[in-house]
Amino acid sequence: MAGYKRYRKESEVSYSLGITLTFELLKYKAEYVTRIFIHSEMKEGDTLKKLTEYSKAAGIEIVYTDKIFHVLSQKENCYVIGEFRKYQGVLTSEASHIVLVHPSNAGNMGTIMRSALGFGVTQMAVVRPAVDAFDPKTVRASMGAVFSVDFVYYDSFEEYRELFGERELYPFMLNAERKLYDIRPRGVFSLIFGNEATGLPEEFSCIGTSVVIPHSGRIDSLNLPIAASIAMYEAAKYK
């Protein structure tokens, strides 16, 4: 297994584990792809032919090896891995954003990215400390949406707010002043969510218009990906 190491946050490259994710990578971020790895058990056929033709046309190296699969993937049916350089995203003032403050779960972030792409909120701000958007677990949970959602990390919410504070800000909190179905975004907006375990700090109740998603008393709260998905659906439908 020499030459192949497990992914680390400090790594210059990350990986798409699986054929579907790798096709998404090639479709939307081909300029960052460095190598495509193919397992010896990958069956010959149209899918492999399409993959190799696309890679060769883009000048991407194809490596036939099983070693990297033992290092990176625990899934028995993973026969293709895409290696790509990490890249910088860009957020714009003209687009609405979803803002994640201290997210800590890779699967949750990936799921939110997939919902964001589905509801057309394709720009994401992430406030540190936070999970790594390039972690292969995040990439896998996003089902490839990570390659179509722009995301930028900030060291504090204040840093983000200095750049994008002149918009409708909606922090989601359990003790909020407004219910989700009562808000009607008129311009660009930011939907702001806190950590999975602790939510947003109390000071966010003084930022913009705090919002709660009503639910029955049988549960304490909705989990983060579900809450974010509901919020994006409701907010985006008025655009």
C-alpha cells in the first residue's frame, strides 16, 4: 500500500469513492481531477468504456490498482475512485446562502449540500470550527452535490456578516420570534443553522429575524439536515 495514504484534512487532494460520484466529479470539476483509479474487479462494459474515454479526452491519468481501495474504501462494491485537487469556492452578494455555524458531522453536511442543490440554494457559508467539506464522507453523503455547491469557510460569523450582512438574515432557533410559515423572503437571504448538538448561541436571536420550524411536543427538535431542507424548500418557493 506504499504511496497511498488515508485522507487527512491537511491533504492537498481528496477522493470521490464510487462510479456515480466520480462521474459527477468529471462532469462539474474535471479541471481539478488528477487521477482515476480503477479496481481489477470493475466489469468491462459501457460504463467503464465511457469513464475511460472521458478521462483520456480530458487528459486525466487512469491507474489500474487495488491498493488504494484497501486504504480509502471499506465498501465491497467500490471499484472506481476519483482523485482531485481541493479548490476554492466563491460566494456572491446576488445569491441566497445557507450558513452552517460549527457543523460537526460530515454526513449531515453532505446531505444538506444535496438538499441545497435540489432547492436551488447553491451557495454555502461554513463557520469554523467545522467539519471538512472535502472529507470523502461528506463527498459521498452529498451524492456529488459538493461539486455543484459553492462553499466558503469563515473564522467567525462576524467575518461572514461583514461581507453579507445587508440581506435578510434568518437564524433558526427554538425560541425564535417567527414561525417558518410566516416569513416571506423578498430579496436575497441567508438561512443560518447551528451545531447539531447545541444549535445557535443565544446572541443570534438579535440577528435578523429568528425563525422556528413548528413541530409537535413529542420531539425536542428536528435533526439538522431535515430542518435545513425544510427551511430551504419554504424560503426558495417564494423566489
